[in-house]
Amino acid sequence: MSTFDDDIISGSILKSVWKVAWPVVITQLVAGIHGLVDHILVGNHVGFAAQAGIGVSWQLFLVVLVFLSSLFHGMNIHIARYTGKRDSEAVNLVFFETFKASLYAFMFIVAPVGYILAPYLLDLINAEAKVQVYALPYLRMMFTMTLPLFIIFLLNGAFQSVGNPKIPLYFGILTTLVKILVSYLLITGVGPFPEMGVMGAAIGTCIGPLPSVFMAIYLVYKRKMIIGFPDKLSFVPDMSVIKSVLSLGIPAGIQAVLLNIGGVILLYYIGSLQFSAEAQAAYTICYSQLFNCVTWAGFGLRAACATVIGQNIGADKIERGIHGVNIGAIMGGAWAAFFGIFYWTMPITLLSIFGLPNMAEQENIVAMMPAIESLGQSGFMPDVYAISLLEHWQNEIKVVELGASILHFLSFSGIFVVVGLAYTGGLQGAGDTKAPMKAAFVSQIIVLLGICFVYQRMDALTTTVIWTAILISHLARLFFVYYIFKRENWRNIKVAIGEDK
């Protein structure tokens, strides 16, 4: 069995933060690579409507994923705190009870309910018929077949919370490689494999985590890690532990749900615009994929900051934990600013990775349009085919135009997001999960959706208004969590289970 790592609660605080942060951030980035590859493959082999289908489906699925992960958040906070106290028995108890509850929730709630509600959810966000063709089967598979994905999220969070972030990194690399391999074979139909397009991407997402899950559970069962199963195993949930975990986890889950519900409703507003499919494709490619280089790093820093402050509070070194969160915020801001330069200076080049025309290709398309139109009118090319080709080119150019526009906004927005996530992690690690929940409500529901609602009622809603609303909401969330963290009311929050309370 591994021993507790004293480097997180002693020595250089910069070293402590870095030791936890870099494997977690890389793990998040590696995990995001699969989605990026899926969109590239689907964009090049199927088209932008399929990309939009994956994007809207994943956004809907995330609402469920992040709510169930409220258990994970509560578990992580308790594990970090008990790790700081060096209480391995409590660590194992919290882990096992959360593991059981997650399995039951997925099998008996998420899978059956998600399958039934999938088509209604797609109607709710104004997904066009050509998008729903791809979205519905993808979404249903996400709801019913992603149990391995849930389990690996839980295991990785537990490993990170005890201060062993390299193991999730190794599992993340393995998972991503398997996902990419399966997706490539099934999306494109290489050799004897069927060409399944969007469903190939879904299968890759579902199968990818399996090897890592088996290996991780083996390590836990054999007590090769700090975390292990309790000596006495029971399939009956210990409600005293679950209640304590949920008391901290539910606000974190609601926070995540609010953020994702805001994203879902935002898709509704985007779907109400004139070029809805093109706008949803641009949003999906830029915000859900390219921006992941920033947001996934932010999620990693959030987890790292939560671990560092949680363990240091458990070890009665609160000031050291605060300093660690501030360092994490600085690291995140520098990372986001670096990627912001690329979003601002080379948006069309980045978009061309997803099968969209670059600048030279756009110029060729524009030059060829009159000739194609003439061929259609003269009868040398079927008129229907000529019109379809012209519409396809025009749609792709529109996606590039809208994508370049949102990337300019995201080049600044990324700094607000990542720094805000660092302080969110600080609050959550300290046991204050309600403040980030309130911040999510204010920024995502009141600010973001409020702006969109007002402009829609004025019949003045445009993509520029929506992109601006996103930027303002990110700034509002950063201001809120920073202010609450600096007030330090979280010092009075007690994190404990059962008799420890």
C-alpha cells in the first residue's frame, strides 16, 4: 500500500502546487484530445451538421454527467481533508460508499431516464432536423453506455485528492489512446471495420475507459494505492456517509448543472438565429473543442487547488493552503493568456483543422461560385446539384466567419475562466461549495441568459451579442468567487463524516 505524500502539506508551496497541478492539467488536456479528434474526423468524413450533432448531444449529456459528479465532488473534498489528517480508514470508507452510490444512480436512473428523454431534450434546444439525425443516436448511447466513463472520473478524482495525480495521468493517456483508435477505425471505416460516422465516435467514448477502469479497480482492490476498499464490504449504502458527501457535493453538482443548463439554453438561443446550424457548429468547434485547451487546464487547476487547500486545512496549515490557491490562479492566468494569442491571431487556421476551408480555399471557393452557378443554369451540371454545392460552400464559409468571431472573444474570456476556476477549487477544497453554486447562478443564468433574453425580446439578438454575453458572464463569475474566497468565511466550515461531526 502506498504511503501519504508529505510534499503537499510541507516544504515549498510552489512545489506542492506544481506537483499536483501539472499531472492533473495534462490529464484534463489529454482527455480533451479525444473530443478534438472526434470532431476533426467527423468534420472531414461526415460534415458540419454531424459536428453540431455531437456538440449539442454532449452539452445535454454533460448536464447529467456533472450532476452525478456532485457525489464525486463531495467525495474528493472529504478524501483530501482526511488525507491531510492521515486517516486512511475514513478515506477508504468515503471512497467505497461513493463508488456504490454512483453505480446505483447510473444503472437505475441515468440510463433508463436518459434514453427516454433524449428526443425531447433535442427538441428543447431547437436542434435542426439535419442535426438531430446525428444527435439522437449519439445522445442515447451516451446515456446508456458510459458507465466506464463515470467510474474512471470517480477513480481519478479520488487518486488526485489523496495527492497521487500521476496515476490518473497514466490512465488518461491509456483511455485517450483507446478512444482515438476505436473512433478512427469506426468513424472512417478503415479496412474490415464498418464506416459508422457519428456512432463510431460514440462507441469510442464508451469503450475507451474500460482498460483503465479494470486496472484501477485492481490496484484499489489489491491495496496497491493509498485508497483501498474497506475490510468489510456491503452492498447496502451507508446513509450517514452518503448524506455527508452529498451535503458538500450537491451544491457543487448544482453549480455544474447551472453552468451546463446555461450552455444548453444558450444553444436554444443560437438555434433561434438565422444561420442556426452554422452558428451551433461554430460554437461547438470553438467553445466545446478549441477552447478546451484553456478550460480543461482550468478544471485541472481547480482540482489541484482543491487538493492542496483541502489537505493543508486537514493538516492545520490554512495559510499555506491559501497561498497555494493564489499560485494556482497565477499559473492558470498565464496559461490562458498564452492560448489567447493563438485564438486572436490565427482563428481561421485553427478552424481549418476541423475540415473547414482556410483562407486560400475560401478564395478559391468564391472564385468558383460563378462558374458552378453558370454550369447549373446551362444544363452541363444538374441544377439541383449545383445549388446544393453552392449552399454547402456558403454554409462552410459562414461557419468559419462565425467561428473566427467567437475565438476573438474567447481569447480574453479564457483568462477569466481559468483564474475563476482556480478560486472555485480553493472554495470547494475548503468545504464551501455553496458560493460557487451562487456564482454559477448569477453569472450563467442571470447575466448570460438575461442578456440573451433581453436582446431576443428586442429582436436584436445576434451571434455578436451572444459572444459578448459569454465574455461578461465569465468576468462576473471570476469576480464573485474571488470576492468570496478573500472574505474567508469558509474557515468556519467543518468537513467530517459520522462520529467526527
